[in-house]
Amino acid sequence: MRVSDRVLAMQNSPIRKFNPIAAEVKAQGTKIYHLNIGQPDIETPSVFWEAVKGFDQKVLAYADSYGLPELQDAIIDYFKRFDMNLKRNHVLITNGGSEALTLVFLSLLNPGDEVIVAEPYYTNYLTFIQAADGVVKPVTTYAEEGYKYAIKERLEKVVTDKTKMISIVNPGNPTGCILSREDMKVICDFAKEHDLWILADEVYREFAYDGREMTSFGQYPDVEDRVIIIDSVSKRYSACGARVGCLVCKNEEYMAEVMKIAMGRLCVPTLDMVGATAMYKMDPSFFNEVKKEYEHRRDVTYDALKKIPGVVCEKPGGAFYIACKLPVENAEDLLMFLLKEFRDNNETVMYAPMEGFYATPGLGKNELRIAYILNADDMKRGVELLGKGIEAYKAAGHK
Amino acid sequence: MRVSDRVLAMQNSPIRKFNPIAAEVKAQGTKIYHLNIGQPDIETPSVFWEAVKGFDQKVLAYADSYGLPELQDAIIDYFKRFDMNLKRNHVLITNGGSEALTLVFLSLLNPGDEVIVAEPYYTNYLTFIQAADGVVKPVTTYAEEGYKYAIKERLEKVVTDKTKMISIVNPGNPTGCILSREDMKVICDFAKEHDLWILADEVYREFAYDGREMTSFGQYPDVEDRVIIIDSVSKRYSACGARVGCLVCKNEEYMAEVMKIAMGRLCVPTLDMVGATAMYKMDPSFFNEVKKEYEHRRDVTYDALKKIPGVVCEKPGGAFYIACKLPVENAEDLLMFLLKEFRDNNETVMYAPMEGFYATPGLGKNELRIAYILNADDMKRGVELLGKGIEAYKAAGHK
């Protein structure tokens, strides 16, 4: 009656494992600024609700395993903005980007196969890769360098004959690091040279700031047979609870293989796909306001962070995260202090400690990820609480 | 750029792989009676739609990885009907029963670990078990015996030192075979003796006919630490497209382990959980009408099948499937004939050929599964088409 070795090797989500403690704190009447989870406060577009509430079938039936054809078509149209010409069998609708990732790793990795991932990484990648008995091969990045990873020599150092793929999140979670066209070229060439799959998680695609171009790895025809793109409505349309994502790949042989697993799990919820269709069809101008708002939040958050003595971070160019080094030894220990001991006007703050975002033991202990998903005033106050908390933490004799 | 060995070993769903051909046939104007998929025609309860349409939050946010607490509570209340006392951390909400099964196998099986499964089995079990690099150890059952499998000597024959669990679907898919209390005792004792997990997929729990008792493996306290129950709204409430299921287990150490994977995939869609909550709260009298209707359909379907010369089948006691042996050599070949050549009044019929439901090579070639999910008249007509199709198939020189 043992459990599997793979599940024993997994960690509790470093993002979600503190939720039970947070619930207790809130029950005591303390306000917590939740900068720990990428849950935007932007309203889900009204077209989503209208589409869902207008659904008038009497039987909520299974959908096709590929997803609703009208959603596939809306996604195909969306990708035309990036000069990509997709067919329906290139687009598999999934239960959020998360299921798409699980499907990719299960369909590509044999036990022991290696995946190159820049660390710190979105921590659930480790879980998804472990679920497929694969191994994370980290390319370490540094706060001082803005967490850059598209550096050929560093990638070459970690590639082995067991490397099956390189896994990219662009714009990046947890670092907000965003690839330039040159960076993308470096990765494409590297993948070709070593015959690797490129997994391109682009769920933050529109969140590119300071006039940066929105891009996709689907725009590089010379690697189109080896690129698998992950997309999702969660962040882009502030619809995290819809759990609608997709896996996009022009390699039809691959799609036929991954569909075997997708058919086994039957399909994605119909209503959420109906709502997602309406969102994918929205005019791209929808993003203008949203992007402006996030850019402002980033600026406010970054400025506030820089005011805390000893914090190391570069201004990130995309997504809605800032990762940084703190002037304390242990960011998880500080978080426990913030939750259990520190209060300012009966308020405190949560973030994601980043040790669990690293594969290399010992790294990330003094780093954190902040999601700037609250309004600018709340972000400012949240970071202020962090600064005051650090002060109190040190005054209490912690290092 | 190879794919994984596990996905190469998988088959296309024997239930869904003919859908593209069926779509062509329908495009030509031919009506198909779909007896191949367990998609009921019963209307989804109005409480589901009311709950979904009454949802009034502005931001569709991530839910907790365990699921909505109100849905957990509704499920806890539901299981009280079976004298089970559950706590919230015994109930993990999943993307349909399918995701629950995937989570179970990933969390229990090491590569090469064996799962005892009665064959013919619900074919996607093979996919789920292969996804976890596990091995199906079949206990062969027979149409002539009503596909019974709770037979100690036969179970003993397949157990090895690699056996980790026994996997039960009760009432059964694809056979409709239902366990008596004595049968359940046989399985519990067997599991205890060999220290196995019991995976009890009970999504058809209410579909127990001829006055049979509705049961759960959760009613056996002496195995409660080793029983994992799978539940779902799909069949019970005719809400297949909601994709809401759950994994129920009183072993809290196990729940803590499986939650690591569940946290990685974040959560289940919020709206569907809101609707599911309303359905789980319905009065149990809801099932009376539904059960009567299915029992009637079963009788009509069974009687019609028995009229086809050479068909071998016993009347099943539960779920909404009938499996049987046909008087032809190859049920898949017959299905292709029905789709491509046979027409009666421009109508034809689809069923699920069962070869893909067996692990033992060569078995099931002449067997099929019918889902009695259409109204009685349509079921009658569908089986009539099958009979006429077999006649035409033989007249065309096929065996």
C-alpha cells in the first residue's frame, strides 16, 4: 500500500502550500495583501458571461476531445495576428495551460529524459515533469542579470544525450524576463542543433511592456515541426477559473500521438469553452487598456521594491511578476513571520518564496516572486508592508 | 525529436476514433443512431443552469485546488446516504472522473507496477494506466457468465508481487455487471490479504436495477484506508460536459500525497463546480424517474438484442451498457460496413467494438458495447438496424 516514487519526490506547491495558514490569519480579521498568486483583479470580460448565460442546450453533453470547433476556429483566427496559419488539428483545447503541459510531458518524455528549463521556473513545471518521470536540467539565472537565460554557452553546458526538449515561458513566470527576437533565434538554433523539441509557454504573450513587440515561437518556420505552444485564457482575459487553454503544434504526427491521451480524458468543459470562444474573438484593442494598467502596476511595484534597502532586482519587461533577492537569509522564514507575527495596522502581505522554483539545491532561499495583480495602491501598500516586515524581522533578531 | 514510448504504446480511443468517419456519413445526410458513447439524452437538471446563470462574481478566479468548499460539503452530505462520514480533506474535486483516475494512477504506480482489472474494461483505463507507466493485469470475463469477475480463484491467478491495486468499476462499464454485497466482500478480503489498494469507480452508483441496492466500497470500514472512490456528475446528473468529478479517500496520508499533483494543475473550473453543487444537493428522489427510464431502456434494448440470431448476452444489472458477443468474426469490420455501406431508410447505427477493451490479445474481436442512452424507441430502432446490418453484412459474403 505504498504510493508512487514520483509523487513522493514531489513538493507541495510553494505558491499554494501557505494557503491554510493564510486562511487562519484572515479568520482572525487580519487583511492579507495576496501578492503570492497570479490571480488578476481585472474583471472577466462581459462577453464571457454573456456567452455562458446565453447557452441554451438542454443537455450539457461531452464535447469533442479536440474541443469545440468554434473555439478552435477562434484560436486559429487569433494566431493570424502572429502570421501563423493553423488548421483545426493543430489546436487541442485543454483544461487550462496546466493540462496542456501535462500532456506535453507525458507524450514526450521517457523516464529519465531531460528538459532544459531556466531556473527559477514556474514551480509547477517541476511537478508536471516529475509526473512524466522526467528530469529538470536547470540553466541558472541571476537577479543581477534580470534573470536572462537565452545565452548559448550556458545552454550548451547543460545539454546531454538525454535532453529531449527545452522549455520556455515567454514572457517569463516567475521573473518577468522577456525574450528579444535575437534571444528567440538563439533558442531556435540551439534546438535545431541538438534536435530538441521547443515547448513555448506563451500565456503572457500580450503582457510585453515598454513598447516591446508581442511574439510567438510559432513565427519561426524553420522550427515549426518542433515547436509546441501553450496558450490560455487565464491571464490574458482574466479568466483563471475558466480553466481553458490549448496546445498548438503544426507537427501533425505529434498531434496524432498526443490526441491519444486527450481522447482518454474525453474533453474540456463545454460552458467554459463557449465563454472562451467569445473572449478569443474580442478585438485586440481590448489589451491596450489592460496592458497600460499592468505596466503602471509594474512601475509602482518596482519603484516600491527599490526603496527597500538591500533588494536586488532589474525591472522586468513582461508578464506580471517581479522576482528579486531580499536582504534576508530565508524568504520562507520571513513569510512565516509576516503571517504569524508581523502586523501593520492589522495588515500583512504574502508572496511566493522562490526556493521551490529552483532545481539546484541551496539556490533561491533569499528570493521571492511578487505578482502585480492588484491595483497600484494595493501593490504599493503590499510592498510597503514587505519593507516594514523585513525591518521588524531583523529587529526581532532574524538574519 | 521522438515522442515517449508510453504514448506510442497507447491506442486511439476505440470509442472515439470512428467519430471522423461518422461526421462524414452525417454530412451526407444519413442518420446515425449513436449507441457508441455514454452520452445520455436526459436533460441536465434545471438547478445546474440556474446556479451557473446566477453566478455573479465579476472576476472568474482560480478556485482552491481541493475544489469549492460548498461542493465538497455537498458531496460529503451526498455520501451520508451511504453511511459514510467524510471530511473536506477526504474529497478532492477533479476534472471529471477521468482526471481523478489519472491522479490515482500517477500517485500510486511506479513503472511496471500492476493493476488488476476485469476485462473487458472501460478502455480509457488502459490509457490512464499507461500514462503512469503501469501495467494492466486482466481478469478475463465472459459474455456467457454475464461478465462476472468477483471470483476469488480467478483473482488469485493474476496477482503477483508487482500488483499494487485492484481497479473496479461498479456498476460496470462496459458490461453493466453489478456487484452483490458478497462480491464486494470477496474483493475487500482479497485486497486486504494481498495488501492492495482498491480503486472503486462508482460513477454509475445509482443505476442499479431490478431492486438492487445502491452501494459503495466506502461502506466497508475494514478497508477504508485502502479504498479510493471515483465519483462524477456526468452520468448521474446527465452533465457529461460539466467535467466535474471527485476522488474520495479517508486515508489522509494518501490525500496529502495526491494533492501535490492536484496543486500543480491548480484547480477545476469554477462555474461547473457551482452547477455541480446544486445537483449534488438535489433530493435523492430525482433518481427514481431517471432509474425507471433507464431500466425500461435496458429491457427494450436487451429484448431487441435477443431477437438477433446468434447474439450472446446476459441481462445486465446496472450502469447503462450492454456488452455482447455477435455472430460475426470482427465487430470493428462490421462497424465499418455499417458506416460505409449499409443503410436502411437512410439510417445506420454505431456501437463500440470491444477488442480495444481487452488486454489479452485476440479477445473481444466479436464483441461490442451498446450504451442505452437514447429513448426506448430509438434504442429499439438502433438494435434493429444492427440486426439488419448483420444480415446484410453476411449476405455480402463477410463472416
